[in-house]
Amino acid sequence: MPSQPLPEPQQEGPKQQMQTQMGQTGGLLCVQKNGVKTTNRYTIPGNLAVFPYLTMGLLAIGWFFTRWYFVYEATSTKHTQDKYKKLLISLVALLFIDFGVLFLLLWVGIYI
């Protein structure tokens, strides 16, 4: 049985043919389809499943340092206060709460 040659694929018209031109604009990948530029949806690097745990953990640690700061302020006298200790405790609390809020925003879908 002789084999028949396969028919060549027919060319689509210019409107049906999808033109793909990729370029880098503002960090997003641009794709041109039928003369209209569209951008791909931004996806975050990393696993979304860990954001709730990071949020709760970082905020809990930040609140711990905040409470420690307030207890230190309330129980220390003018002569026993150390401004460097106060500054260190407040900065640690600030960092943990800030990163906790960052992961909270990422968790709810606000990609900053």
C-alpha cells in the first residue's frame, strides 16, 4: 500500500493568525494578539500557602516585643531606664510587625 503524502497545513488569514511579539515593559510580559497588546497576570514568587503562617507568626512576635516595651516603660523608673534598650526593643517590634503586615497584604491578594 503506497503511502500518501500528508497535506500541507493551510495558512490562516491575518485576522485569525495570532501574532506573538514579546517585549519587556515595566516588568510585565507583553503579548500582541490580533493587534491588541495584553499583559500577562503577575504571579508572586513563592507559595501562597505559607503566607497565613508567616503573617500570624511575625505579628505574634511583633506584638510580644510591643508588650515587652510597654511593660518596660511602665515598670522602670527614671533612674533605671536605658534609652538604648528601649530603642532596640521598639525597633525589633517594628520590624516584625512591618513584615507581618507585608505578608498579610500578600495573603489577601494586595501585591505591593
